[in-house]
Amino acid sequence: MTGLYIRYGYVSDQDTATGTVTVTIPELGDGFVSHPLPILYMGVKEDKSYDHVDVNSFVVCLVDKNCETGVVLGGIYDDNNKPDGSGEDLFGRLFKDKTRMQYDRSGHKASIDNDTHDVKVEINGGQNGAMVILQKLVDNQNLIMQNVNTLTQAVSAGLTAVGTSTAASGPAGASAFNTAVQGVQWNFEDMGNQNFKH
């Protein structure tokens, strides 16, 4: 392929099955549309990417004179369509449904969020359960520690009651123990975050 040109235009149609698009190129005349052109992807063999270019996206192409062969190098922002994220330390993606995936390398923070609805993340790592909500895990751990301490004190109270009573004072010890553990409750919270499944 000889005589290559840089052309700018708007995606007029896409074929996600083949990874190609046609591009309307205004500088070549009203209504001029290229032949189907492949899109430049990061991975197309063992690792396959499928980040398709939306219709009406502003793109830059490397093509022959008649735009019959060539490649779409990628989409670019213009005066009517500015980047959504700002800051040199941000890497992310804003989807059409307003879901945002973002990593802030200066703050060491990765996030997935949507202001209008829940976002479910599924990780294919096993058959059972969901990702654990860390705060729930901490709450349950604190409950266990609290109840273990109460039981320890109850055992001590029971033994003390036995020791200070007359012979065959088992009932006194049992009574002291039961009184001490009356407030112990094992009501664990569900730690599974159903928005994160594996």
C-alpha cells in the first residue's frame, strides 16, 4: 500500500464481529464514506481486546488515496467532545451508563462507581459466596472478642462462687456463670457484598 494519508472523520457504521468501521470524511466531499477499515487494537491474538469505537466518534485514520484500505488509529477528542477525567494522575473509563472505572496513581485509589444505580462486579473464582464487606468482618470480629471476654469473666465468676461456697456448691457456680452470660448474643452480620460475586 503506497501513498498513505492522514484523514479525520466520524464513524458512520461499525461491525463489531470483524472489528471494522466505516468513516465519513468531510474533507473529501459531502457524504464521502470510506471502505470498512480495521481498528487498531492493543491485543488481537492470545490476549484479545474489544474496545469498540462508537458511531459518531471522531477518529483519525491512515488510509490510501481513495480510503479503500488503511486503518483507524483511534478516536480523538475535539472542541465538541472533551475528556471527562482531568488530572495527569488519573486513568479511567466513563461508560455510557455513567459507570466510572478510575485509578488515581497519586492517591493510590482504584474505584468503580455509578451515581444512579448499583454496579455489580463478578469474579469467576469459585462456586460459593460473595466478596466480604470489610467493615462487616471487623464488626463480627469485635463481637467474637467481646463475647469471649464475657465468657472468660463468667467462668471466673463461676469458679469464684464455687470457691467461696460450702462443699458441693456446683449449683452456686452454675448460677453465677449463667447470670454472667445472660447478655451474650451471637448475632453475626452477613458479610457478603452481593454486588461483588465470585
